[in-house]
Amino acid sequence: MSEVRVVQRRRSRIEVEKLVAEFEASGLRRDAFCQQRGLSVAALDKYRRRVHQVPRPSATQMVPVEVIASAPEQASGDAGGVLVVGLRSGRRIEVHRGFDAATLERLLTVVDRA
């Protein structure tokens, strides 16, 4: 008695991106879309995570930085010496002169995990 197995080929990155875009444009629930396409819900979820995953820079990878000159009214007083880090998520971290470096390091560790 012989066993028959269906071996599916691996989808390319472009095929995965197209499939996810079609799902998101379809307005269908995941199970309905997957049933139409002969795809498991788990596979669609994996593809969606892969497509929407924001690549994190490695420790040696350079990231773009924008240096913004202070406005004249901020140049004097307590506003001077402020470091602002804008994250891709839209969150901002502001560090003022005299900050606690250990606390900032713990905060960045938590943000990196998110």
C-alpha cells in the first residue's frame, strides 16, 4: 500500500505579499478567505506577520537620524540640552539634561522588545 502526499512548494516573498494584500482588500474573514484559496488560517497569519513585521536594526546597522535645530525661543532656558528620539511607531522619548542613564537604558531595552 503506497501513501500519497501532496507537497506544496514554498511561496516567494512577492507571492506572500500579494496574497496578504488580496486578503486585506477582500473584506472577508480569515477563514472564508483561506477556504477560497485552499490555505490554512495559520499560514495566512504567518504570512501577515512576515509582511507587516518592521525590521529592527541590528547592533551594527546604521539608522537614519535627523538633526533639528532648536527654535530661537527654545535656545534659552530649560529647553536646551533636550534629546528627542522619535520611534517608527510614532512614540517619542525625550531626555533632558541631567537624566539617569541607567533608567534610560532600561527603558530602551523594554522598547526594543515591543
